[in-house]
Amino acid sequence: QVQLVESGGGSVQPGGSLRLSCAASGSISSRTFMAWSRQAPGKQRELVASITGGGIIYVQDSVKGRFIISRDNAANTVHLQMNSLKPEDTAVYYCYLDIGVAQRYWGQGIQVTVSS
């Protein structure tokens, strides 16, 4: 069974930084697709950034130049470095991974609040 545990969320002032981490355990490999999504109050969940096993990266336009996704295959961990945070980045952030085309596993979610 795959489990994902997120860490690193919290509250920060506009312009600040946070680094989210998601540690995966179970039957995964370095080829596993991993990603971060977020859901703000009253809004649909949206993809923020993703990284394939081969290192191909996608970053949503609204966070491009501010957020960086990376992975540590040896530790089965994906990170999201968030810089220059804005109030509109406030959301619950979820990591997930795909094994093949039919299995998707989600983390429990972690709150990020950007407020002065």
C-alpha cells in the first residue's frame, strides 16, 4: 500500500517562502509521476506542479517563476519550494502520485496560509 505524508505547511506573510515535502512509502519507483495540487476555499482543486520520473516538469502559469518542484528519488520524496508567496496562494496543498494509468494516491493535505 502506498502512503504519502506531507510536511512544511503553515502561515507566512506575503512575500515569504515555504517548502513543502511529501514522503512516499510503499511500492513506488523513480519512474513514478508525482505532483502537487491545491484547493482554495470555494474553488476546485487545481494542479500546481508535476514532475515525471524522467524529470519533465510542469508548473502552472500563476506560480511560474515562484514555485519550484523537485524530487529526491533515493528518499521517495517530492518537494515544492514556494517563494514570493501571495494571499491567493492560500489553500490546502495535496501531493499525489500515479502508478501506471489506473492508480492514484493522495496525501492528506496540508494548509498553507499567506496573510499579513
